[in-house]
Amino acid sequence: MKPRDFALDPGAGETRVRWLGTAGFALEHGAHTLLIDPYLTPAPLWRCLSAPLIPDESLLARHLPRADAIILGHTHFDHALDTPALARRTGALVFGSPSAHALCRAQGVPQVQLREPREAEVGPFRLRFFPSAHSRFLFGRVPFAGEIADCDQVPMRAHQYRCGAVFGVEIEVAGKRIFHLGSAELLDSGLPRRETDLLLLCVAGWQSSAGFPERAAQALTPRTVLLSHWDDFLRPVESGARMLPAMQLPRLFERLSAATREARIGTLPLLGDLLV
């Protein structure tokens, strides 16, 4: 078996969760919008290998017209490329690591918009951050490890978007608890260890993290699991999401189903919505 797309249930809740592709999400509640790892600009393979990456600002304005805050779980290009442009246009606060702040400052985001990953409230959203880790799927190593310390020459190439520190974030809104895990690894100690209404679970590299499905299920006790980062993130948004066979979603689904027992597990189409 493999996970299916969730159907939009109008009576399910008050918070709209939209999958932006890769590990990116937009959470909307009332007039407030929270973005997590928003990455919409297509970066074809040839550009990743040979040229600087440039955000498509017209595309971002069309699909993400507003934001109160942006959370960056880490700073690889497929998570962080679009954040400085979004922050400049919307005035959104940016919660992230020193690498995230360096990246934003180099591209004209005022210091006043930059926030450390600490407990905070943004409109109806209450944020709590937890140290996390990145999967070691590149021959047992984290790809592009290290910090972004010097990005005076922007735009940058894909390999210059170093991982930086990694965080998971718990979001409480309207009585519901959402947890975003933007890489398929976690630090077992220090996690909230309480029931999660919706787990936004990255799957890229999950096979390299020992016992990852079971550990995530035990630590976060999710009622619903929305899988992300299973798609080909080098394709344009207009082409829709294409599942990468290497992600082995049927196998992951079986293990998560056994570990969570009663949790709903599924996916969304690109730019598809779920109510929580």
C-alpha cells in the first residue's frame, strides 16, 4: 500500500495547511499567514550545478502574497532560497539559525525582522523550537554541512547554501498542535513528547536514519501525518509534483502505519490544502 492524497474536509478545522512542495508549507488562520521552509522557485539541475540560483519574485507574489512570519528549519537551497525575497516584500519576521540570518542580511532583509528560534507568538500562532538533525543520506554524511558565514556575493550557487543548524518547530493554533520536521532525522531527547494533531514529516533520506518512522511516531504521537519532501524539487510548480521512487513511500507508509496504528497518513498535491 502507499499513502493517498488527503481530501479537503470543510468541517475539519479552522487552520488551512497548504503544501508548497519539498518541505514547504503555508499555514493560514484568519488574516494571519505563517510560512515554513517556503521554496517555490524552480531550480533545474543544470542551474544547480553551474549557475547562481535566483528567486522568481513574480511567482512568489502570485502564490505567496502575504506572510507574517517565516520559519527556516535549515538553510539548504531547497528550503531557504526564496525566504529573503519573501521577507523583503512582505515584511515577515524570519525565525532561523545564524546561517539563515546571514543569508537574509546579505539580501537586504533588515535586522529588525530576524529572530532567533525561541518560543514566540505570531498572531494566533504560538511557536516552540526544538534542536533537530539532518539525515546523513550522502554516503553517511549531511550534504553541504556547515554554516553560511560569508554570502556577500549573492545570488549564490546551490552548494553554497550550507545546512546550518537544524530545528523542528511545534505550532499551536486554535487548540491544535502541529509539528514540522523538515529533515528525516530527529534528536530523541528534548522533543515535546505529547500528542500532535498534525505531523508535517519530511521523508527525503529517511532510509539513512535508523528507526526513523518508529522514533518519530513514538516521540510525537501524531493523529495525522502529512508526508513531504518526497517530490522532485527541481521541477517547476506548474508541472505539479512527481514522486521520486527512491523515497520508497509504500515501505515508509507500512512502517508508519504499524508504529502509529490509528493515525491517518497521506500526502497532498502540490499547492493542495488540508484543514486542521
